Amino acid sequence: MTQTAARGNAATASNARPFYQHFGTPELREALRRMYLVRRFEEGAEECYMRGLIHGTMHLSIGQEASSIGMTMALRRSDYITSTHRGHGHCIGKGADPKLMFAEFFGKEEGYCRGRGGSMHIADVESGNLGANGIVGGGIPIAVGAALAIKKQKRDDVAICIFGDGATNEGAFHEALNMAAIWKLPVIFACENNQYGMSVSTERSMAVDRIAVRAQAYGMPGVTVDGNRIEDVAEAALEAIARAREGGGPTLIECKTYRTRGHSRSDRNRYRSKEEIEAWKARRSDQLLRGIARRTRPAERKGGDRHPRSRGSRDRIGNRLRAGWHRSFRRRSNPRRSHTGLRIMNAPVRELSFAQAVQEALAQAMEADERVFLMGEDIGVYGGAFQVTGDLVHRFGEDRVMDTPISELGAAGVAVGAAMAGCRPVLEFQFSDFATLAMEQIVNQAAKMRYMLGGKTSVPLVMRFPCGSGTGAAAQHSQSLEAWLGHVPGLKVVQASTPEDAKGLLLSAIDDPDPVMVFEHKLLYKTKGNVPEHAYRTPIGKAAVRREGTHVTIVASAIMVSRALEAADELAGDGIETEVIDLRTIRPLDTATIFESVRKTHRLACVYEGVKTLGIGAEVSAAVAESDAFDFLDAPILRLGGAESPIPYNPVLEKAAVPQTPGIAASVRELVRGRI
């Protein structure tokens, strides 16, 4: 075993006692039993897949049993793990029931994730397994978030994220390690280096000969062990876990191992020679167990028990697994039954700005619930890019108003993990444009976790996005991306137009059990309006009629609501009475309010700042066209959206790129007069 010191060169291994002296005979027997169980489980899964009983894909870890069990055998049930698409062994190592795992593979309702996750996303949330992950490196920042929750909850538990060598070349790996080191979190980064990222060898994909040396850049210990020797893996894990529990921070462990099967069942293995595979098979973990078995056998004989290395014991494990998956496959259940995790939930009033209303909502939520904390770039003493968080750091402290590095992807993943582990994070992005850097964690992790894990977990987090044009920030800091995220099942998207709703919607978002994306138009931050003092909630999924009318309906959101109201005042001078609907929620969309208005006015205009093509107005138009409200229309539906162009820097062009009040009034006037 080789260890790289936190700020030095290669050092010797720890002075810990040999692994088999840390455990009694029962624990050793259980470790060996689980290794055999993993092997037999993988062989059974392979058989089921080849017989067509499991659809999709299958990634097997045959040959990697020692790293799976060695990393997990010293964990408590209250500790967390995140895993990879090759995660069956990790799940078993954390104590999962193989029958429920097979049920999941067969798409059964009684599977761990109710048939929604399958092989790549196997999880057992109740035992601390936050899930395998189909995204390379996707689980790494989630584990960091779980460790952050542990620290905030003052527990002495740990989180272990297990990933492959390919993940160490992803930005999520580096961002997550950096944040874990900065905050000294109780997390262990366990890399199963099986020599290949799909078909590309580590020799061709990395400029270093050991992954563990990358720990030096983040001031944490880095350890390289023989991943096929359970004693080496367990020794490294025991030391790292003890260090983490005592507040010493993270460790990176590299387990050098090998998968004797291909990347997946469709892999033809053309990139490896037969000689290489056979050489590694000779070193695989079940062969290397014999030394440990000899050390434990005398104690076993005293009790008269048979050691699990015997052929009979291994056959019994295989027979029990086979009987279990036969029963699971035959059991009748409906894997297609739908699942939804959507649930939604007057006093003295004063005038506040939009930004002040947001800050008050954050403060009231943090006062009411210690699980709520804020994350983001420069949100502490600086007060946020738009000064929205203000002095909250002085009121609540740096452990609840947390400045993050410039690491959007990493911070988003940390928020996901913290939410899954019992916290309620609110993550601020400096600009909505920067969501593009974190889309993997937003779309593939936050949005999918509840469904993918069978409804057995929730992700109660909020992400805030200052958005929109009008500040001269040009193409990469001025986009309106609410339609992007509104397209993703599992996310809720809100967009207030008034200070009152800015506070009420944000409080509802923080209460919500699912991830809520809150878009705040930058030009609205300084606008003022009446805001009640108490902690009220504006319901998510309910639009507001801002102005009654009879001749035409305008549907708008955010800054476009005020422009639509200004246009309505101008149109009233022409005798055109305009009804203005403020969507407030982009997803779920309140179509009932829209349909009712269209039935009354017989005309519809959709006004939004995002690009016209495939924007919010397109969804509203389609919803009306598919409903009985379509029969009430006396004119074509009008869509007024942003130009088919990035937002320009030039102030004249910038203004021309999005709908303005005069253009809205002129277009609606033409619609009512039958010229469109």
C-alpha cells in the first residue's frame, strides 16, 4: 500500500494494525461471504440478462469484489455511499437484499427503486445508499453534499463516494475534492481504477501514473492500494473513515483492480488482449482470499463452522440467489404504474424592493428551520452579485451562509447531496447563464432522483437564477433559460413579477419536497411593492390575473408582466380591454386560468423574453390549441418572444432583441382588429 501525504511526496503506509486484527471472526466471515455473494450475484445478473429477462444494459464488476466489500465493510447503516453504474457490489456491501435488487432489475414495483432505476441506478436509500449513477462522476459532489449535511447535523457519520478511473478526468471530481478539502468534510473518495474508462486505458487518458497523487493538489491524503486484496482496501478505508469521523477531513483512496468482463454486455473487448485478461484473472480477489481464509480457519474450526470459501457454501449462495430471482421474476406486479412526487402547499404590509423581499424570505426560512442554509459564489460578506443576500452572513454565520468556490457543477451536486441527506439548501447562481455549467447535476441528478429511486428519497433544494437582459451584460450573462429547465420532468420552475410574489414563491419553494428553480429577473430587483411582514406562501402552480379584460388575453411572466400592463393601459385608450395573466409558475403550468380567460376574451397573446422558438409561449399556445378553449378563439394566437439571436451588448440592439411595451401594444392592437 502506498500513501501520498497531504503536502509531501510518497510516504510509507499507515501504522495501523493488519486488517484481520481489527475484526473478529464473525466480521471476517461476513466479509468473505459478501464477496462470494457479489460474485454469484453478478453471474446471476449476467445469466438473466443473456436470457432476455433484464432489458436495457448491464455493467458487471466481476473481479472487483475486494474493493466493493473492503470499502464498505466498516461502514455503519447511518453512513452514506454514492456509487457508479457498476455499483451492484457496493449496494450489497452496504447491506442490500439481493432479492430486491433482482426485482429492480426486472422492473418490478417491489424493487428498491420500484422498477424506475434499474441496474445503473440501484439504491437503498433507507440503508444510506444514495444511489448508483449513470453519469460518470455524477455521484461525487452528491457524496460531498451528504458529508456537508453530516457536519451541519453534528453527527460522526461519514460519506463514501465510489467511482471509476474515468471520473477523475471530469470537472465534477476536481470541484468536489476542492470543496470537501476547503470545508474539511467527512468524506472518502474511493476510486476503483480498473485500468479502463470504457475502452481507453488510464495510460492513454492520464498524464500521471497514479490517481492518488491528484490528492496533493487539494491538501488531502492520497492512498494507492491493491484493489484485489481486501485486507489492503479495508486497512486504507479504516484509516480514512477514522480520520473523517474525528474531523480530519477527506481522503482519496485509489484501488487498483480490474474488471474481467467488458465495460457492458455489448462490449466486444477488442481493446484488450486475452493474455492481459487472463493475467488479471489469476490475481482476482477470490484467489487472493486464501491467505485470509488460512488465518481465520483455526478460529472457525473451534466453533465447528464451515468456512464460506468451501465449494458447498458458495453453491448454497448461488442456489439461494437463483431461487430468489426466479421468485422475483414470476411475481406479478405492474412496473408501468405512474409515479408523481408533486405536492404543493393577510397581515401588516409595507413597501419593499424585490431584492429585499427575497432576502426577507431567506431570513424567515432560516429562522424557522435550521435545516435551511444558503450556498453560492460571493453571497457572504460581499452580499451576492446583486446584493440580494446582503448582511445575512452576519445574522446567521458562515456555516449557514456559505461562500462556494467558482464551481457551479460541484456546488449544484453538493446541494443535491445535502438535500438527500436531510438539509434544505438554497443555491444562488450569479447569473442564470451559469446554469449551463451545472446542467448535469440539475437535469440528471436533482430532477431524476425522486423518480429514479422509486419515490424513496426527495431532493428539497432551491436554486436561484438572476436572469434576463437590460443590464448591458451581453450574450453570456443575459439569457432567459426558464424554458430549458421547464422542459425537465422533476423540476418546478417559478418566476415572480412582483416583490410580494418574490417572497411568497421563494418560501413555498423552500418548503417544497422537490427541487424548485427560481428565476429572478435582474431588472426587477429594484422595483418596489407592498409585501406582508409574516412568512406567507404563494402557491406554486397557480397563475394570477393582474388585470381583468374582455377583448384579449395576454399571458406573461417576470418583467413582461409589467410591460403587458403598460401596454394594456395604452390599449384601453383605444377601447381595447386587455386581460393580463401573470403565470408565476412555468412548471407546473396553470392552464385552467388561461383557458377560462380565453373563453371570455376569444383572443390570446403570449409575451415572453426567452427566444420565441420553443419558448414558454409555444407551450401555452399548444395547450390552448389542444383544449376546448381553442373553439372560442376568433383570431390566431400571437406569440411575442425574444429574437433568434444572442443578447447583444449594444443598448439599442439589446432593447430590440426582446419585447418592449410599444411593440406589445402595437401587435395586440393588430390582433384585435383582425389584421393578424
